[in-house]
Amino acid sequence: MRFSTITTGLLVVTAFLSTSARSLANPPAADGFVQQDIATPGSNASAVVQEAQDGKKNASEYKFRFNEFVPHLYDDGGSNRQPYFKVIIFFKKKPNITEVSFHTHWKSVHADMFMSQKGLGVHLMRYSQFHQDEASRKKLLPIMGKGGALAPWDGIAEFHARNEEHWAKFIAGVRANKALMEDELKFIDYSSGLLVMAGYDNVIFGSGISTSNGRNGIMPNDPRLTK
């Protein structure tokens, strides 16, 4: 996927969230988003090409166990780049509701409302929710030790679209769904900001997602794996 198409998709997502939040909740002028300059397509093309060449040079000096990862054997930007356009959105729960209320509402009432959105089955290939709860945080902390800090987000919404054009059409419909947008205000804290990413999955180990036309990575029964 070209850099320009990823940029287009990211701009669409950011515009959708920013506009919807302002119209319904009237949050602070900053909209809670981390805005960064997005390069004009082609403006950093030489740097990207040089980086790719350097990467292949370094790889040529390395003896691969898994030939699937050798750079010259692929030209799609990744050793197992998946064919869908992926968008993920990070957010926090409203401070005046409990953790249980947040997770329950998001995966029940809001999930049902979202799945009733017109055109969902046409434009999207997958929608999943990642829930970070206190019980999981407590399990992870002793394992991490001093090796890092927990991310502050309570939830992550993950979407697979057929391409950025399908995502743009779908999200336009979501923006127009007043009931759905108003429901988000019941459990999402727009004042703390949302973070959005757009890009692609590169599956290294495990199976691809069939409904997203995903391709398998190295499978668990591969004889090359070290016991």
C-alpha cells in the first residue's frame, strides 16, 4: 500500500473523530488529538528508498533460518503483509463510570448498535475490541518488572477495511449516525483524547484471519522452530 493511501485513510479517521466529538460533546479546542505533520506524498521518497536499500544490505549479511523473511523475496513492503487496510483507535473510559460498566456497555449495547450500521458488511472485514482491565494489569505488572510502563488506555478498537476507500465510505455513514455517536459519549472520555493509527499487519507467526483474506505466517508445527 502506498504511503499516500495510508495518509489519506489516517486523515479521514482523524477528521471523523475530531468532528464528531466536537459536535456532540464540545470538548476543548485541542480536540484531544495528538496532531503531527504528515509529509506530502513523495517528499521523503529518497529517504525511504535509501532506508529500504540499507535494510536489504544488512539482511544480505545475515544467514536466515526462515527464507520467508529474506527481503529480495518480496516487494510488497513486508515479508507477510496482509491485504486489508487496518485502523486502530485508542481511548479511555469516562472517569465517572466504573470499569465494569465501561467494558460491559462497549461489548454489548454499543457493539450491537455498531453492528447495525448500514454498509458494515460491505466495507468492513473485521471489527474487534481489546479490553484492558484492572485484573489483567495486576497480572502483567510483576512480569514486566522495571522493563516498561502500562499504557493508559482502557480500550482499543480495531478495524479491517477492504481498502482506504471502503473505510472512508463506512466512516462517513458512522458520522451520520447520531444515535451511535451519542452512545459513545456515555462511555468514552473524549476529553482525554483519542489516538488513531492506520497501516498494515505483517504476520510473522500464526495463522492469518480468513475473513480478512489473511495469509498465514510461520505456523506452530513448522519443523524449523527450535524446541
